[in-house]
Amino acid sequence: MAIHLYKTSTPSTRNGAVDSQVKSNPRNNLIYGQHHCSKGRNARGIITAGHRGGGHKRLYRKIDFRRNEKDIYGRIVTIEYDPNRNAYICLIHYGDGEKRYILHPRGAIIGDTIVSGTEVPIKMGNALPLSARYSNMEKTKLFQAPTKPEAPLVSKRGGRVIHISFDGQRQIES
């Protein structure tokens, strides 16, 4: 993912930079409707919030938050920018021929395979099962309360990476 720096030709392009992702048109069956913005007007068309309006027309993308394709591997085909949520999304082609959008996992690149299910390897992009239990975990200082041994801490490396074991079989790295 390269960063494209603009040459200063007008004041609007001065110091401009764009993260150049794969540019592609959104799938027609994964977008719907014209996402109507009120542009600062009420139902009668009267301006109620000033200095709003204009902008590019945006279509809403259907994002798969449930990830209920169990034990079917999917491949990341494109990484696109979603203007409605100010984030990147990935187009996934599953093995059974279905195509879905998911939110872009940090570090995932085009060609990576992802899967969701009960017995999947724990890595970035894979969906953790709902049956995985953990409690009292914080990102900053404390990862496990001593009275709840549901997800014991296994090891630490460098103060930034930890391993949490689920039932002594699988480990998660954070």
C-alpha cells in the first residue's frame, strides 16, 4: 500500500497525500439504494443546519458483521475505501462462490485467506467462535483477573505481545 503524494498545482492539492488501495467498482449485489443525506435540510427543504451539503454521491455497502460462513475458506480479492464509515473494507470470495464485504483487518493483504468457525487457527482476519470465553481483560495493564481462570495468560514478549490460552489448546496473540 503506497502513499501517493500530489504535485502542488493548485492550492487544494498542496501537501496532499492519498493511501492508494486497489481501485475497483463495488459489487452491484453488495450495495443498495441511494444513501440519502439530508444535506442540512428538513422535510420541507428548509436549511436547518448551515454549511452542509454537496459532496460526492455515496452508495451504502452491505458489510457482513456476523461472519456465519462456517469452515468455508475465503480469499481477500480487493481492498476498497468505504465512504460511509471512513474505513477500508475487503471483498471476500468464499469457496462456495459467495461474495461478501468485511471490515479490513489490520495487516491483511490481497490474497490472504480467512475462515470463521469453531476449530480455526487464531490469526488476524479469522473470526473467533462465540463459544470462546474470556473475562476481565484490558488492553493496557491487566489482562486477566486472578479469580477468573477462564483464559489464562501463557507468556509475554517484549511487553507488547501476549499469548492467551483458551482451554489449554489454542492461543491468541495480541
